Amino acid sequence: MTACPSCGNDAGDSVICPHCGASVRGPRLPLTALKIGAVVLAAVGLIGLYAAAKNVGVPDVKIAQVGATMNLAYVRVSGLVTRQPTYDLASQYLSFRLDDGTGEISVSAYRAETLALVNGGKVPALGDRVTVEGTLRVREDFSALTINAPERVVVERPEAVKKIIGQIQPTDANTRVTITGQVADIREPYPGLTIFSIRDDSGGIDLTIGQEVAALTGPLPEVHEGEYVAATGVVSLYRDAPQVTLTSSADIALVADPGTIAEARTTGSLQANDENRLVQIAGVIGPPQPFAAGVQFSLDDGSGAVTLLLWQDLFDAINAGTPLAPGLQVRLIGRVKIYRDEVEVAPEAASDVEVLGIAETLPPAPTPQPEVSTAATPALPEGVTPIAEVKVSDRPTLQGLLANAESYAGGFKFALNDGTGTITLLLPEATYKSVAGLETLRPGAMVRVTGDVKLYRGEFEIVPAAGSDVTILTPGHASDAVPTPVGRLSLGDLDKVLSVEGAVSEVVPFSAGKKIILDDGTGTVTILLWQNVYNFVPNTDALTPGTKVRATGVLNEFRGDLEIIPQLGFDVIVNP
């Protein structure tokens, strides 16, 4: 018998109570139990979801993989800091760039995150390896990452390598180094950047620190010219030249004077293999010889003369004390330079030059040596007329060496010499441009020409009718002269053929051609290209600001400014 759980009557074997119709299968599950079960099930699900989310790692991505589909993704990026971070104290904004070898990305932090990084000593610096997590912001033209978890930022700072200054090369970029030397100069090219010129007996280098570093790491210690410091920083490049960038104000400190950093030498003992060495010398100075960027003197201690080179600002600073005059005896520290095979010594600060007084005796002046001509007269082949025998209205074939080149409004002129005489080879532009091997038609080339002989202002000219009338037998070559530093150009060099090399600052068109403003770090000079010369300059499309150019031409002065005037388009080499 089975009692009905609802009415209590005997339901027999029936599943449904015949008296009340209730189910008699078993006891009902209470509603409270159902509610409790539902709550427990939900709690277990949430715990499982939290555990799963906590164990899912943040994806590591390569910068080159970042694309539009990853906008707002939370990722981890690792790389090298390639620029000193920027920091704004007022807004607490911090930004730096990371390079992981596949690309670069800008990383930023704001207020709370920046403060956490600063207080936790986790602010990255140039040369550090950094791992950061954050949210990507991907736009059409740039990608950036915003730090959301400063506690997850990992900064690895490499150990510094101790080096002497002369060992530091451009290939050391982003390497952390420690140097020790004397402060030769302190300057502030613009507010917010301080540059210390540091030197030792192997060379000199600039040590730079920006206002962001001082704001993040505290004020610089007080350092003066002439003091010795030890500094740790990261090698960076400015115009392809190495410099050392401080990443903390605490990374520069005064050290005890290690003794003189310059070896005492006699003037006559200095040789080409001493180039870039810092030396201490004494001697008697000769008459001043001004040039565009300063003044030079001869300096002799009786063992042989060298050139004392003083840039204008340094000369003015020295002269503000004891004016330099012939016959004064001086003692100085300077860097050895070799210019046109001559030894020069260049002090780097006014304090490097000490005037000792008037010398009792002057060193003997060097005796000038006569120039010896080594030119040989070439033999003339059969059928070639000697230049000495040409006459007006002749149409001879001449053969000789091109001695120099000159552009004029309608073309180009060359001096042709065969050992018997010299004649002007006149090539109108239409004829010139059709000469085979045109780029080698320059001074030093041996050529054979056929043309009409004319008399112009008392001088003979030979004028070929076509480019095929000019045959280059032996090609001429570009000048291999060492470029002259722009700051060394002087009025004494006017009308000389000189080479200069530097970066293009500006290209200025004018009615008759183009002017290129060239900067080599020692000064600027105008390269004047007449239109017919400019027409033959190779690769003119690359003549844009920043491009390196080497130009060879005649030094000229125009309204107080010095100009280099190339006579041939091939005398201008773009990206030498």
C-alpha cells in the first residue's frame, strides 16, 4: 500500500492518487533547496571563471605585428629605449620610444601611472631594455601604447663599460659607458640642454644632459671648466658623430685631479702620428695670420715651428686678457691637427693658453724653398698639329692635356696644352653634352680635338663642330684633395680651387642657377651653380636639406660672403 502524500488515502499501486489526483512517485523537493542549489552553482561558476581569467597570460607581441585589428588590445611589448624619455612635470606626462628590432613604438604614461613609475624607480632611460604592458592605440599613421600597470614595468639597465674617449666610435651607439676627463667647456645652446666638452689625452667628446633628466633625477652637481669628472652615460649620435648622453644627474661627479692629461712635448717633435693627441708645448709666437674663422700664428721653441690655431671666439677670449703679439712666449695645451700635411695645435679653451712674457730671442724664420716644375712635354703623334703652329681659319687636329676648366654663359672652356703652347678649347653646351665619356672630360685628361681656330681678345681658340670631334684618350678624374673645413676658408684662398664637404642646409634658386648652402659643422658656405653647370650635376633630385655633398670649385667673395663656384657639373658629388 502506498499512502498519498497529499490526502493521506491509500493510493494502491497507482502512480496518481485516485482520490485527489496527486502524484505518489516520491517526496517533493522543497523550493528552499532549489534556491540554495542555484546560488551554490552560480558561486562555483564565478570562482571557476575568475581562476580561468587569472591564469590567462598577457600576449607578447612584436611591434611589426601591430595592426588596425589590435586597436585597444592589452599586450606586452619588450625592446630597447632609443631616445631619452620626455617628461612634463606639470602634467605628469611621460613618453619614450621602444625598438624591438622589428620596429619602433611610442610608449606613454599619465599622472598616476607616471607617479608610480617615478616613485618606484622604474623610469626608463636611453639604452635600457624595457618590458611594458598596456593598451594599444592604433591609427592610420602611427601606433602607441599606454601603460596601465606600472607595477608590471620591468627595466633592465646594462652595466657600463669603462672607456677612454678616443675609443668611442659611432658603432657604440646605445652602449652604456663610463669616461673620465677634464671639462674643457660648458655651454647651453638653448634652454634645457647643457653640454660639457670632456677631454682626455686620447680625444674629446660632448657630454649632454637635458632638462627632462634633471626634472626626473634631481639637479646637476656644480661643475666648472678645468675640473675633472667621471661620468656614466649612453653613447648617442649627433650628425653621425658620437656623444655621451647622461641619463641621471647622479651619473656625473667630480674626481681628484689625475695630473696633467697632456704630455709635455717640443714643437719640433710633433708629427702626423700625433694627430688628435693632447699635448703641452711652449714657444714664441710669430705674426698673426687671420682667416675666415679665426687667427693662426707660428709657434716655435727652437726645435721647429708648428701652427697655433685659434678659432675666433677663443682668440677673442684670450685677447680680452693679454693681447697676443709677435715675440710673446706662451705655454699651452692643445689638440694636434694635421692640415694639408702641416702640424697644427688647437687649444680648446682660453684657460689652455698662458702668456709667459716677451721672449729674449726669436726663432729663425724658415727659408722658403723654390718650387720645382716636374711637367713633361708630351710627344705629338703624326697628323697632329703643334699648338704653337696654329693659325686663324685653320682646322687642325690638336692633342694635349686639359689644364683647367671654366664655365661661361653658353658652355665650357678648357685650357689645352701640348708642351709647345696652350690654346682655349671652347665647347658650347650643345657640343659639350654630346662628347663621349663626358664625365671624364676634366683637368688631367689627354684629349684629341679637331675644330676651327679663331682669335678672341688676342688669344687662339679651337671650336669643334660636334661632340664627335673630341676624343678622350686618357680620362681625367675627380679631385682627390682632402676637403677644406669651411671654417678654414679665408680671403687668402681667393681664386684657388678647393674642395668642401658637408650637409645641405638649403637650396636657393635664383635667376641664373641654384645656390646650395653647405654646412660641415665648422661653418657654412655657398656653392654657386650656374644653370649650365647645374644641368650636368648627377643626381640633382637628391639635393635636399640634410643630403651630404662634396663640391670642388674656385673660391670667390661676393658682398662679404665666400662662395665655392664649381666649373663643371661633375665637380659636385651628391652623397659622396
